Amino acid sequence: MRRMIFIVSGILLLSKQVTNAKTNPDATEPYLAVAPMAAAKAEMTMAMQQPQTRKMGPDSSYLKLQQHPDYILPKKALFFSVLLPGAGELYCKEYLRSLVFIGVEASAWAVYYSYNQKGKDKENEFETFADDNWDYDRYHTWELEWDPDPENKKFSHSIPLDNNGRPVKTQQYYEMIGKYDQFLVGWEGVPEDLSANKEDANSVYDYIHQPREHYMDMRYDANQLLKNATKGVYLAMFNRIASAIDAAWVAKRHNRTIVTSLRMENKFYDMQPETVLTLNVAW
């Protein structure tokens, strides 16, 4: 790292040199006398015991790094990337990195919207199929025959009903009519004389019904499409976090290339401590 040091001598240096010339005009070596030498050593010792560098007050012209025209706020870069991945890198003038994060963000949301729409379309497809091929009244008639006592239910699941006793077609409704064997008789084409006992040969638990199998396949496809849509959301979240961290790191890396300070320092000239103003710039 190159370092430039600009030293502006204080007024004290000039004043002390003038004073020494007036008080000792005939001396060729002003500091050979014993008493002046002892005083100079004492003064130098006191200066060395004091802090060698002190920052100027907050109201002075102290040049902070944040005031440099090329300084980049890491927190600001991070905040921009949290709002929009790649924006923090753009703020840091890292255009290629910004383009990468923006591209990943756009791809992630494109994945989400594409698969989410396909999943919703598949949901509408299997729900329409169920509405056309599964009948609650047919199932309920069979249910009352095999499970008539409402206080001692034989079946473990029940269709959600509204105040009028009609099925409420929620997500749970469409899941149960295909998933559980007890609802098999509600499907069109299934014999209504099937038994509810697992031990019987003619049981709902052993009967294979192709429309129902087809319905379950459609529900599986819809769920897979929606899961893929969720992966797009996860990718977008990861990209946002990665972009925020990267933007803050890029800003700090940039700021490390510029180190600027303005200080009051104690320097020694002819064994005399002098307070001088120093400006240090490194890059």
C-alpha cells in the first residue's frame, strides 16, 4: 500500500525557533549548554509520555473516511440488495455481479409462476373430475347402512358438511374421497353392495376402481407441480440473502482501497517536540 504523508508544521515550531534565536544569539550550538539541554530532555520525555496521536475534535476539519467522495456505505448496499437482489451490487458499480443476481431472481420467480399456474390448472382438473364422478348421496346411503350409530362411529373419517347437510368442498374434502377406502362407494360405477368389513371377500378395501386411481394420479401431479413452485420461492429467498451479503462485502472491499485520515501528531525537531497537522492518504 502506498502511503503519502503531508506534514503541515504548526505555528509553535516557528515561534520557538525565533525565541531561541533571540535569547541565545551568540551561541553556535544553542543546545550544548547543560541547563538548556536538561530542559529539552525533560520536555521531550513529557511529550513521549503523552499520546503520540490524537484525533481532532468533532467540530474540527477531521477528514473521515465516510466523507470521501468514493466511499460506499456497506449498510446501504446491503439494504438495496434486500429490497431487490443485484441492486446493492449496482450501487457499488459492480455491473456484472448485479446482472447475475438479477438474472437468478428473475429465473426464480419465473419458475414459481410457471409451476404454480400449472399446479392450479391441475387442481381445477381433478376437482372437476371429482365433481363429475363422486356423489355424496350415494356414499351417504351406503354409510348409513354400515355405520348407522352417530354416537359410536365405525368409520374414522367424515365429510365436512354445512348447516344444510351438504358437503363443503374444501381441500380436505377432495383429499379424503380419493385417499380413504371408506369413500369408494361414492365413485360412479362402484357396486353399492360392497362390504365395509375388511374380512369380507367383497370389501371396499380390496376393490380396485380405475377412475379413482386416475383421480389420485391427477392429485399427485398437482401436488408435485406446486412443490416445484415452492422451490422457486426458496431459490429467490436464497438469492436475496446471498446478494445482500455480497453487496456489503463488495462495498467493504472497495472502501479498503481508500484510507484517509487527518490528525494532530507530535513530531521532534532538534530534540524538541512539535505539534503538527498530518494528512495521510493510502490506496
